[in-house]
Amino acid sequence: MPTLHDLPADERPRERLIKYGVEVLSLQELLALIFGRGTRGEPVMNISQKLLSKFGSLENLSEASVEDLKTVKGLGLAKACQIKACFEMGRRLQSGHSLGKRNLKTTKNISPENIYQQIRSKIVNYNKEHLLVTSLDNRNKIIGIDTVSVGTLNSNLIHPRETFEAAIKRHAAQIIICHNHPSGELTPSEDDLKITKDLVAAGNILGIKVIDHLIITKDSFYSLAKDKLI
């Protein structure tokens, strides 16, 4: 099974990292260093290059699912999980997670601005729409932030069952729906309004109040509750 030790000593990513620093390594070398070894007939550097060629950018790679990653020859379940774990650690570092648990702030006065600051770093760099549910207890403490859907949001595809599943498990008293607009457009679409209306109605039945729906871009946010659309 080909490993990085099969490379000349001065070309091995680990040795280059030690000698010159991690900053000098290419993405291909970083991936190869994470994987450590390839598979039979597929050297680790080849797997890394194929992975980068398939997804085209680090951003696309970060959004790829485990199943998407496994379509690359030589990249099985273990390596796909390694990649997902690396990106998740990066996201947690960026969003201020403490070791072992999420750093979710408690505040008595939940506002759109509070929520925006909590989750902005989680989704603003995605090039697909992500729908997140922020669960709160009856004291307005955030008890969880869960991703419900990835892809273009459509009122025919977003079902209350999936949206409220995490909130029910967390025993939430109320939730705030959040999703990003990669285009930078803050105005809610017809589907955004339809989704909100359906989820508010479902929440009333379940006893979990939907108190806001935030549309988030890199630079700002839009609150449907502020404009009395909820």
C-alpha cells in the first residue's frame, strides 16, 4: 500500500512541514499528510490530487458529503470521515467553540443581532443555501443550533417534521429559523415566506413557537419578525 514514505525524503509533506512550516504545503500535500497512505494501486498524492480536481476548490470540498467524497477512487469511508472531521474542527475554531462543547451564549434578551453573531460564521461562506434551527429554552437560552437542509430552499422540500425534529429532542420551547442567501440578496423570496408560514403553523400545533426567521448574508441579515412577517 503506497505511503508518503515512498516519496523522496525532501518531497515528503511531513518533512517539508517540519523544515519550512505548514504554510508552505500545498493543498495536495496537506490532504496527503492527513490521509497518511493511499490504497493498493493508488498512491496517496494521486488520491489527494483527484479529490482537488473533482471538487475544484477548498470551499466545495468543505461542503461535500461523505457519499460525494467516496466517489473519488481510492478514497473510502475512513478518509472521507477524516476530511469531514478536519473541516468541522476549522468551523468550530472560527465560531468560537470551547473544547468538547459548543460555546453558545446565554442572554435574557434574544435579538436578531444576537443570533446573527452566533451563527454568521457557520454559514456565510457556503455557496449553497443552508437552513438552520436555533433552539431556545423557556428562559431564552440557546440550547442548540442544528442544520436541517442543504441546497436551494423550496417550500415543497422543507418539511416541518425535519425542521422540528432537533428542537423536540432538545426540549426547545421556541426556535429561530435561519438560512443564508449566497447571492447576497436580503429580500425574502416567495418560498421563504411560504416556508415561514408553514413552520409557524406547525410550531403552534407542537407548542414550539417560531419567534423569527433570519436571512443571512456575508454583510448583514434580515429579520422577518422585525418586519412583522411572523
